[in-house]
Amino acid sequence: MKRRDFVKNTGLLTAGAFAMGHTGLAANILKDKTINPFGVQLYSVRDVLPKDPKGVMGQLAAMGYKQFESYSGKEGFLWGLSPKEMKTFLGDIGVDMVSTHFNYMGVADKPDKLKKNIEMAEGAGLKYLLSPYIGAQKSWDDWKRIVETLNKVGEEVNKAGLKFGYHNHDYSFKPLEGKLPQEYLLEHTDPNHVMFELDLCWIDVAGVDTAAHLKKYGNRYELCHVKDYNIENGKPVQCDLGKGSVDMKNTLKSALKSSIKYFMVEQEEYPVSSLESLKHDAAYMKALKV
């Protein structure tokens, strides 16, 4: 073999081995990936939060939750604090309040109230305002009106530099005349004004393949709810993470391949107590390799 051929072939073999080594390394990195940071939807502690908002949020931060998603209680989604007070408090405990569910149905057609919600979210440093619930619609005309309203509200939210989104339950993943309302929303809302938060429990409850759905629509989702459940007496009952029906490892791996940036743990039913379950869930998220 001529010297130049030897060098060429040796170089190719070395490059191949180098590439294989790095492919293996990349695979190991992917295999060992953890979701960090991760957050929590504060509705999970709705039984104790209103009595002591700062104390409960401090406990959640100590468990390892670095991001919060709030919801609207009797004192609003800032829990009686001014936007500036909330922002300062969150900075003190090392948490970023990324988003909130808000009273979308109650303010969508009330410009002044919508504006107040937007201003409070903006002042507290939030990035997203999310519609938590709309309800199943009886016809496509109804869903068309929903799309129009989502686009309209989203446009107003975007003017303030925030993002607006829709959070699903199982009803939007149940077929209406052979078509999924969730897909209709994804295909007909304006991507410039409306994004989505995927609930990993409710899509699974509806029997939809999460990985396939995200492969097709993953670019429209920016947040997700990490949630598990079991079927008891024919009904879904939420449980601690890793103890239910959701294939959490592969589901989250699919979510990481999408445009989802924020992973919010949510649990609404508990074996013992909300704080006990959320302590377990935080430990689970820290240990989970995807």
C-alpha cells in the first residue's frame, strides 16, 4: 500500500472511531439528561397556599422548585402582594414566576379587567398568561368562536411583551366529528398571538399518542404540566410522579425535542397531603434521567 493511501485510510478509520466515540458520548449525554430547572403549578397547593402564600412558596423553593406557575385565587394570582413585592420576594427565595393561569373566561370580553391582569403579570416579571379552562364545545362553530377570542386576547397580551396561551384538558383531545378540537386550535390560532401549554396527564387520559402529537405540533408548545395518574373505577385519579400510567421518561424525552421550555409539576390529588406529594415529586424530577 502506498504511503498516501495508508495515511488516507488510517485517517478515515481514526475519524470514524472519533465520530463513533462522540456519537456514543452524545448518546450518553442525552441518556443522562435531567430536567433542570423544573417548576410547579401553585394550584397543587391550593389547600394551604391562601393561608400563608410566602411560607408555602418558601417551602416549595426549598424542595427544589425553581419556577412557579401561579393561578387566580380570591386575592388574584399574586396572592395579595403588589407586582413589585412579589418580584422582590421571588428574587429572595431564588424562584422565577414564569407564568400564571388567570380568569380568562371572566375577562376575555372585559378590556379593562384584561388590561389589569396584563399589567400585574408584566409588573411581577411573568412571561406568560394562560387560559386554564374553556370547556368542551358542542359544534365547530363554537370552536371557531373560541379561536377568534383566543386570537383577540393573545393580541392584547402580546402588546405588553407577554405571551398568551391555552392549557388543555382531556376534552380538547376527544374527537368531534372525527377531528380533535386541540388540533383545530393549533391549526387556526395565530402563532404570533397564541401558544400552548400541554398537560401530559390529560392528553394521555384521552388516549392520544403524546410523542406523535408533539412530533407534528411541538413547535406550538412552550410549557407543559408534568402530571401522573391511574385509572380507578373507570376514572383518572392523579398520583405522585412515577407511580401512575404516564410513561414519564419517554414522554418527557419527546417534550424535550419540542419547543417546550418550561416543565411545571402539577398534582391535584394526593395519597397523604399536597406538600408531601410535592416533596416526592421534586425528588423524582431531580433523579429522573431522560
